[in-house]
Amino acid sequence: MTLQGTVNKTGILLALVVLTASYTWNQFFISEDVSSVMPLAIGGAIVGFVLALATIFKKSWSGVTAPAYALAQGLFLGAISAIFESQYQGIVIQAVGLTLGTLASLLVLYKTGVIKPTENFRLMIVSATMGIGLLYMVSIVMNMFGSSIGFIHSNGLFGIGFSLFVVAIAALNLVLDFDFIEQGSEQNAPKYMEWFGAFSLMVTLIWLYLEMLRLLAKLRSR
């Protein structure tokens, strides 16, 4: 595993996401009908989730599962992005810019040692991430029964504050990804770990982008 190899594979995964995302994006704006892309979006999300689990539990498969994950997630992201764009013009380019800007900023802070992934830092971020994931799962189950956790979707001050917190935790997960990739390169991890490192970074970037979209939508709807 090398740092350059992981960077190259991250670029490949990003290109695959953009490739399939552009397809569902174009499909939505051609038909201007949500139902024309939702089957692809839902299918992409489900397949992506299954592939993500397979990649996490069988890291040696990541050379195949990581690119497949990127293709599947691209279908989902393209549709979701198009729906948000139809409601709030220009929101997608803002979310992309903020996501890439956050990535660059966190990388600089990590490389200069301003943010150090200590054990306490890692424990705090992992715990917060798991808590957010559990909260989202509860919200999904409640939605199935016609209820919801209001502040998650609210555009009030509490809802915006929650989104800002989630964006911050998603961004700080990038530091853990940077550290994992650097440690793997220094310790001469197996070559397939380049794909796994790139996959881990892509998962965080996709999460961060989606949370940026949600935050901007809340702000634009006020």
C-alpha cells in the first residue's frame, strides 16, 4: 500500500461516482419526473449499502466491491442532487464546493499537525458517528409508522444546529481516514488496502456531501 496508489484509486472512485450520477441527473431533468429516477436511486442506495458491508467485512474484495459501490452510489447521488437542484437552484454546486473545500482544509490541518487523531479524538468521533447513525435508523423506522423525529428535518434553529453538528462530525471523520491511509502506507499494508482506504474516504465524502445538501436546503428554505 502506498499513499500515491491510494490517491489514484480515490480519483478512480470519484470518477465512477460522477459517471453514474450524471446519468440519473440527466434522466431527471429530461423527464422532470421524480418517479423516473427513484427506482434507480433506491436501487443504487440499497446495492451500495450491501457492497459497503461486503467491503468492510472482506477488505480483500475491495478491488471489486469499492468500484461497484461507487457506481451504485452515483445513481443515488445523481437523483438526490437533481431533486434538490430543482427545488433550490445552485445548491448542488454550493454543496460540492463546500465538501471539497472542507476536504482540502482538513487535509492541511492534518498534515500541519493542528488536528491530531489521538485515541481520545478517535473515540469521540467514532462514538458521535455511531450515535448519529442510530438516530437516523430510529428516524427511518418511525417514518415507516407515520411518525418522525422533528428536529432532524426542521429548518428551525435547532434543526440547523443539528445539521451543523452532523456536518462537523462527518468532516472530522476525514481526519480518521487520512490517518488510516497514512498509517497503512507506512506499515506496508497489502496492496488491496489502497482500494479499501480509497473506499473509506469516499464513504465519508459522500456522507459529508449529503449533509451539506441537507444543511443548505434548510438554510435556503427559511
